[in-house]
Amino acid sequence: MDIRRPRRRFVPRAPQGPRVNRQIRKSPVRLIDADGTQLGIVPIEEARQRAQEQGLDLVEVGATADPPVVKVMDWGKVKFERDKKARESRKKTHVIEVKEVKFRPTIDEHDFGIKLNRAIRFLKQGKKVKVTVFFRYRQLRRPELGVQILDKVTAATADIADVEHRSRLEGRQMTMVLAPKST
């Protein structure tokens, strides 16, 4: 008995953007010239011929209209401008990174200072900090130890950070989120 892997069907992807030149199949079409003047309703072959004479492309700008609206333009230039705008908008979006600093309820003073300095460094870089106190075994019976640690962190970072989410116990962890103060 042969075991065969099921074959995957090839599904062509839908083209991104408007149809251009030979991709436009409907005829007749409403033609708009490169300078914006309407030339009326013409067969698709004539529209392609006019675009080719001008050395430009025929781009479908209104596919849902009846008849479809096509415009004579330089598609490469328009596509480049559109992609450039998309790149600029992606560049302007700012993703706020959340860093996590973990503490234990029985943490030593020196270790606390090191982790606190790390949290302060993240806040000065403009990142949010999630402060977590992780409880183990019988430590869960004394959640006030976790609250004390979070209060110490809040007091130490009061001048550079705001508490975004107050401390709350979730399972074995007590968490709090600090955000850098906006200047």
C-alpha cells in the first residue's frame, strides 16, 4: 500500500492594484486622456492604441463603473509614487516596545538595584516596562511582599515614569506596567 501526500492545488494570487494594459478585458471603456480630458466611450483596442501612441500605459481607474473607466498615464511613475508614500507612512508609524523586568518577593537589595537600573534605562529609551514579581510555592500566601516591591519601583521611577496599569495578581505573578512620562 502506497501512502501519498495530498497534492496542493495551485491557487493564483489576486493581482495587487488596478489592471493595466492587456489585463483590461472589458470593451467598450470610458477613456480619460493623460491631461484629464474625457475622450468618451471607445472600444478597448482603440484605447490601447492611443496609450501606445503616447508611449504611456492604459490603467483601469474605475473597474466597478459601467463602462469601466480607464486612464492614459505612466503606470511605472504612479506605482513608484504610491509605493514611496506607503514606505513613508510605514516609517512614521512608531511601535512602542514593552520590556519586562522580573523580580522575586525575596530579592536582595543589590539585585533589586541592578534590575531597577535596567528598568530606568528602558524608560529613558522611551520604552514601556512591565514589572513582574514572580511568586513560588508558599510565597503566594504573602502577596503584600510583591506589593512592597512594586511600590518601591514606583517610588524610584516616579520622576521619569507613570504607572499605566496598577499592580494586580494573576496566577503566580503580580504585574504592573510603567510608561515613560511624556515631555
